[in-house]
Amino acid sequence: MIKLKKEYPYSAYMSQEEPCDVNVMIRPASQLMRRNTDPVFASSRNRAYYEYGKIYRYRGTFLNVDEENWLGCQVVDPLEENVIQVYLPCRQKAITEGSLFAAMGLDYLLSYRGKVVLHAAYIQCLGQAVLFTAPSGTGKSTQAELWRQHRPGTRIVNGDRAVFSVEDERTMAHGFPFCGSSGISHNISCPLKAIVVLRQGKKNHLVRLVGAQAATILLSECMVPLWDRIATQRVMDTVTQVVEQCPIYLYHCLPDASAVEHLYHVIYEGGKPDE
């Protein structure tokens, strides 16, 4: 039996609509299904094989290919895109939410629908989304909490992940079921006001990023299913569209209320970024 290590309100993300977009079938497996071909993609975390018209993606620690190092296998049939099979090892008595979503390949499933998962803290202010993205430990959660404290009505939608897309020529942000250690996750979609790339600084300094520079920095914090060429291209296409339509900023900032006011002045009051 596979169980989650902690309870989580996934029901907030369930839809009553029929038919659903994707059926994910999770099954236990006693041993790794050995493939008879060389991988079409290989990294220390993922290996993908193409056999008999299907894609087999293995997750694990593949510096050593011993069976005890694999964490799951995702099977995709390009002719049946709405059905995904996921095999998890029987020896695994419990699984974290992050590992479960990784095994399901949520970044892959969303990419085929024009949506990209971003490592970011997602806040809603005045009915619009602001996404704070940065490597772990930079201060995404700190800035999100500062906005909640100093800008009345601001809500933290997710403390660790967000999804963005372009729909009807509008950039949009969406909630995501997994939120890391933040414990904050709400199923909310709203127009995307700005994406802010955070860096720690000795003073508040905000600059607008454009073109290839903006796309490169944004991609570095996106979940990209590199093992699938089509999915990777769709992520890049979506990122390109978002960069063209939504302001992307690089923000060296302080961990205090002054950072909130400086950024708010630019993105909501029409102030100019710093030189």
C-alpha cells in the first residue's frame, strides 16, 4: 500500500467534470522492468526509453543502476495521452507529496496543456498574481509574508510552487497541489501581474528584464521535462510568450517592509524601475 506521509487537502484540486483531462493509474511493482534498448535520455535523476511506441521514464539515483535506487516508472502512450501509468516499488511503505507528483510527471502533463511549473512563492494582491522566484534560501517566503503583513488584502496562494500559462492572450497564474515545507496551497487562478526574480541585497534595487535574458533566468527556475523533446519545446514556447506579455524583474532587496513598498510602487503605481 502506498500512503502519503502527511494529510493534505488535495480535494481542493479535484474536479467533478467528466471526462477528466488525464487518468493517472498508480500501481505497485515488485521489481524494475528492465528495458532492452539504450535510453533516449539519461541524467542522474531520470532515464527515458522508447520501446514499442511507448515512453518509459524512470526516476531514481542512476549513478548506480541497482534496483533499490529507482523511485518509480512513468509509462506514456503518445496515442493515449489522457492515460498515464505510474509504477511505484512495493518496498516503499510511504511517499512524500513531492515524490508522488514527480513520479506522476506533473510538469510533463501540464506542459502539454500550455502550463509551466515555476519554483516560486505566489501571492494574490488586488486580484492579480505576483510570483517571487529564486533558488531555495533566497527569501521567496520572506517576501511573500512581508506583502501579507504590509499590504492589506494580500493572500499567499502557494509558498513554494506556482503554475503560469497564456490563455486568451492573457498571462495567468494558477495554484499547485504541492507547496514544499510552506504548508500553504490554494487552488486559485488569476491574471499574472509580474514575475520577480529575487536576490538578496544591501539595498532595494529593481530592474526590468527583457528578451533572452528574462527567458534564460525564468527557465532556470522552471520545471522542464527534458526527457521529452516536445514537452520541453512547449515549456520554452510558453516561457517566451510570458516574457513578451508579462513584466519580469530582477530584484535585489532587503528582508523588510521597504522592499514591499519599493516593488509595489513600480508594479502597481506606475513607478519606474531603477537604472
